[in-house]
Amino acid sequence: MLEFLFEAILAPIFGELFNWLLFTPIGILYMFIRYRGSARRQQVLAQQYENEYANVGHVVVLNTVVVVMILGLLGLVVVAPLLHWLNK
């Protein structure tokens, strides 16, 4: 019974709340920095992000995480052999 309550009622509410609290402000900030003109911002928001600032926030956060992971992996691949070579 509690499982159903959580899955049917609480999960969607907390999921939307998390989405609204985290990704929407990031999306709004990114769009205001990237597109200064209100008309252009609304056009891009409608065409690419389904009129949702949260979708913009998802894309920005995902791209940031991917870049950080790639740089970290590249750093390990380049720096680890270099440090090993320097310590010999």
C-alpha cells in the first residue's frame, strides 16, 4: 500500500518539485545570458526546448557533466603516465 502511495502520488510531486527548484533557474539564467533579446529568447525556447526552462537546465547540466567527465578522463590518461615517468 505504501509503495503504491509513493509511486502514484509522492514520486511525481517530488520529481516535479526537484525539476522546478534545480533545473528551471539554471535554464532561465542560461537563456538570459545567451539570448539578450526577448523575442529571440522566446523563439529559441519554443523551437528547441518545448517552451520549458527546465528543459534548458537539463541540457546545460548534462553538457556540463559530460565536459567535466571528458576532461577528467583526459587528465588521467595524460597526467598519469607523465607522473609515472617523472617519478622514475
